[in-house]
Amino acid sequence: MTPILIDARPLQGDSASRGIGTYLRGLLDGMAGIGFATQVAVLLSGGVPEPGELAGRGLRVGARARRLERRAQVLADPFLIAKALRVHPVRLYHAVEYGQPRRATIPVVVTVHDLIPFLLPGYSWRSRLLRRPGLRLLRRADAVITPSSATAQDCIRIGGVAPERIHVVPHGLSPRYRPAPSERVEAARARFGLGRPYLLGVGTFEPRKGLPRLVEVTRRLRRHHDIDLVVAGRQGLFEPAVRAQLGTLGEHGRELGFVETDDLVALYGGSEAFVFPSAYEGFGLPLLEAMGCGAVAVGFHNSSLPEVAGDAAVLVPDGDDDALCAALERLLGEPDETARRRRLGQEHAATFTWETAARSTVAVYEEALGEALL
């Protein structure tokens, strides 16, 4: 059977531990869960090891593309992918991180996670220049998948994509993100030396993620509460800035670096609140993860976050540090409200599944192909 080809190259590089890797693993697991994995093959980079997780999912390699330095890869991909599709016949190609062919004789579906470099200041002209070829090719795609209506609107406004070709398919949440038993939470706190109540920040804190705001809010809260700020996530190039910012809190600012999923689940559940002062998100998966683990999630009302938060998380006016501080003060002083938000968050997060995302994605394939696949 001629397969659907999905670009899984992000699982072979730095993107494997970021949101794109989470998306790919979740989507492929969801497709296995609905019995569609047998119709899927993956595109991988040549000359580098295959991701071990593919074997466990029973996925076959349908094509390979030459691996280049990142900047060269972005520019060469339209030609490399077109060649791979000519050599390896498939029914449909699904690009998940740019990686579109310049031309194709089969339907092409593209997932756009966000267009943040074109929306916010602070991104270099080189960063935008590298993404422009992919942005222009979006108009040729047979279908564009976005994780939120906010990103869909960005694709229309910035990418010039026709609205009728855009499909909003929210991300799912792995079953691993559920409240941890209290003994596991206490074990994680002991292992990381977290003796005081803490606010939690998760992710790579590039400037748009708002770490200085989170530090300042923690400093203000400490006037009346003995509370720490804990940051989990691989910081990469932002490590020096993150360390310096947390250092202004002295022993009350803690950077944990990369944390395994089981420990992260426990840290979410053990926090007084998960705080997400991001300036913009294409979806905002950490917000969903936190709620799934029983944390109270607090953030700004912007971009896609209201879609993910529903009525469960606490969102305050965008950029309003006073409102953010007031919301956290209220939660710290009202245990009943905190418990209510924890319950709401779990219930809301449970409605986001990768099997639902996979079914919606296959429906996009079916529309592009004009045939039933399930």
C-alpha cells in the first residue's frame, strides 16, 4: 500500500525535546491508537541515527533526505523534499516544521505551529529571512493545519493562506500528564531540595516567555509569603540570562535544567501555581500539561492561551503585572479557590487527546485526497 509520508526529521535533532517533538510523538501515538499507523511512513534525515522511538511505534521509513547545517537545510529543503517525493511514491506528504517541497504532484499538508518570528520584536532579520521561503510556500499547500484559531488567523494575515484551506486541530495531552501520587510529589521535592512552597515555570525562557516578570512577581509575593520560584527546562543559549535573572532572588530562585517527564509531572502537581507569563503562544502546551497534572495555571490573556485555558486556568489582562500578582495573591490566600481550579484544570485538560487530534488530521488527509482512509 502506498503510504502517507510524515516528516519525522525533527525527532533526530534539537527539536526532539521541544514542542515540535512532543507534537510528532503525540500525533504518531494517536494514529497508532486509531489504527492508522499502518498507512503511515516517515521521512528521516540520511547519515544520522534513526530515533529509537520509531521502532516502538512500528513505523517504517518511507524516504530519506540529505542532512545539512540548519540554515542551509531550510533553504535546500524545498528541493530536497521534492526530489525525495519523486523517488519514493507516496499518496500524500505531511510537513510538520517547514520542510515543504517546491513542487509536488501529490497533495501536501503543512502543520504551522506558530509564526512568532514575524509577529514579535527581538527576532533577527536573519531568522525571518530563513523562514520566508517556507512562509511563501504555505500558499501552495493543499491544506494547512494549525493548533489554534489564533495561529490560523496569523496564517491568513501574514502567510496569505486562503481561510478555506486552514484546519484547526488542537494538540492532545499525553496520558502521562496526570496528577502524581502524593508520595511521588514528596520524593521529587526532596530530590530537588524544594523545602518551601514554590511557583513553577517550565520551558526554554527566551525573552518572550517573560522570566523577568515572573522573577519580579515572585519578589513582590515574598513580602507576605515564604515562596520560591523554580524553573525547569533546558535553557540552551539562554542559560546565562536565566541564571542571572534567578540569581536576583538569591536562594529563592532555583534553576533545575532538563527534568524527566515523571519528575516534571510531580513538580507540576506540587507547585502552588504554574505561572506562564508568555507574550505569545501558537498553542501553549505547558499550560495544558500543568492543568492535566493538577496544577493551577496562571498566565496572560493573549494569542492562543484563552483557547487552551478555557474556564479552568486563570488568565489576566495581557502584560498586566499587577493583575498577575493579584491573581497569585488570591490563590495563595484562598485554598478553596485553589482546589476548585485544580479540579477544573484536570477536567478541562482531559478533553484534549492525541487520538482526537489524529482523527482530525486524518480527516484533513481525506479531504485533500478525496477518499476515505479510516
